[in-house]
Amino acid sequence: MEKPKELEKKETTFEVMKTPEIVIQEEKGAQLFSLLLKAENPEWGETETPLAKEAVDYFRDNPLNPKTIKTIKDFHAQGIDEETLYNLALTYRHPERAEKVLEMATKYKPHVKNPEEVHQKLLALLESFDQTFSASPLAEKFATEIERDRSERLTRLAETRKRIESLIDFFKPDSKTTDVRKLSFVPTDSLYRANSGRNFSAFPGEQIIISHIDNIDNQDHEFSHGIVNPIVEKLSQQLTDEQKEKISQLASEKLKQDYGDGHFSLLCEEFIRTYNDVLKRGERPQIYEDFARKISGISEEQFQKELAQSKNFKARCEEFGITTIEDFKNKSQEYFERFEKNQLRDLIFEIYQEYSSRPNKEAENFEQFVLAKFSARI
């Protein structure tokens, strides 16, 4: 039986989200948590910025009390990941966020056995540390740097808005699926590695992004999570257990080292990375020849620095007995096949190509296209 025309129209109609209000907003809880991690481990995060070096010196002369160190180490021992702790830290001085953060932790972080207890311990830790640290000269330097970064971001607001609008134009996110009316960029954290970032979009109508001021690719990546994650949430409901397992099999070992075997995280990351790192640059997914060319210009010094900074990269190299850049180049084919080869990216790239060449670009958005096409391809 044919569907009535008006019903067909209703089912395929969507309202593209409007460009959100973009603000620059300090998140004190996240900044305090970074300081705690640096105080507990001088090698954590960024090590080269002037403030990172000053922080190491400061905490050498003003170490954390043993009780605080024990609490942080207990978090590590319980396997509570940094992402969970940063999300909980965002509730510091923002009690209205707590319910949603805890709900997300329960839903997506089953390894965190008692998120409410972890939350209370972390808040007590931040409060105690805030009282002792806030009067220090180093705290003043951080405040000055945060204000300088905030002012600079404001001068770049038009360019940031243009990039956000470009992403909205490509994905055409349904405003009911991606409910982001306020996009909050956190001033650069001098202790956080410049090539890392975080996104939190569980608060109703608000998305918070922690990303270095100059790493615009990462800013785009983190904003895209607010679009892609809820689509993958819907897609997951269509997939069988076998299809979910297939997604894990197709993903690169490198990605699984960073994000685990779960299909949800792998799909979210690969949808975003394939667009951000490949498609928007007019490129194709990497093959071995591309990889070999990319590593050909790496110096021994650069290689050793990456080994020192990335535990996962070091573990991958150790699997092949790679200790120098020359070893890396000589064993690049085996390394590529084991860790870099990414059939999931190849599949998603094909889907993006089809989406980009769909005949009526206004009538169908990315959500509708993926929900209609992806399951049959996996």
C-alpha cells in the first residue's frame, strides 16, 4: 500500500540546526583538574610550554599532600579514565550539570563502578586544591594567560563561526538530533597537549570544547562529535551484534588501541576523522605508499620525542622491536599492515562520496542518508 504523500513529506522533512551562539568561557574545574594531574605526575600532558615548566617547578617546591595524591592514584587504580574525570570536573561550581554528567557516566562508562562516589571525591579534591592554589603567584599567571587566550579567541570569532557553519552546511544536522544552541570554547589549557582535545555535549542546548587555540582541525573534530555521536547512537539501534563485531574487525588496530573495541566509539571517531582528515582536504584514505612517504622526512630526534610522549606509539613500536627511525622505516610495511591499515575508513569514505554526490542535497541530510545506507554495507 502506498504511503499518503503528506506522510511521506513529514517523514523526510527536517529542520537544519541554526548556527549556535559561540562563547569563550573558562571552566575552572577542568583547569584545576589539569593542575592536579600535573602535580601528581610532572610528565603528564604538555611539558614544553613556559607555564608547564613553571608548574613542574612549583609542585616540586609545593607538593600535594599525601591524601590528595592517594585519591588521584586510587582513581587510576580503579581504571577511571581521564575523560570521565574531566567530565565530572566540569560540574565544579556548576551543580546544575551534575545529573546529566552522572547519567552519561552510567550509560557510557560501565567500568566506573560508582560514579556518584567518584564525583563527590573529585569535587572535594578540587575544592581543597582550589583553596590552597588560588592565592599562589602561579595561579595569577594562569589567570593572565587564560584572559590573553580568551581575548585572542574573540578576535578570531568570525573565522570560527565560518568553520562551524561549513560543518553544519555539509552534515545538515537535524535540530532535534543535535540540540546545540550554545557552543562554548574553553581558553587554552597550557598544561594540555596541543594535539589533544575534548568535547562534552550532554548538557541541554550546550556543547563545551577544550581545544588549543591554534589547533583548528581539532576544534572542528570536537564540534563534529556533537553532530555525529547522536547519529551513531541511532545507527547502533539498527545494527546486529555481528555487524557491531564487524565494525571492530574493520577498524585499524591503532584506533582500537586508543578507543577500545566498542563499535560506538570506533564509528564516531572514524566518521569524524574520515571527514576531517581526508574528505574536507580533497584527499583519499591512506595507502602504504602514502604512509612511507609521510615518515620519510621524520628525524631521529622527532621520532624519539614521539616515543617518549606516546605510550601507545611506543607499545606499537616495541611489538616490532623498533627503537630508531631507521628501524621504523625498514619495518614500515609490516607496521602499516598491523596498525595503520583501516578498512573501516575505506568504507566510510565511500559512503561520504555517495552522500556528497546525492542528487537532492537539500531533501536529505547526513543522518537520513547514513541510517538508510550504512547497515546494508557492513
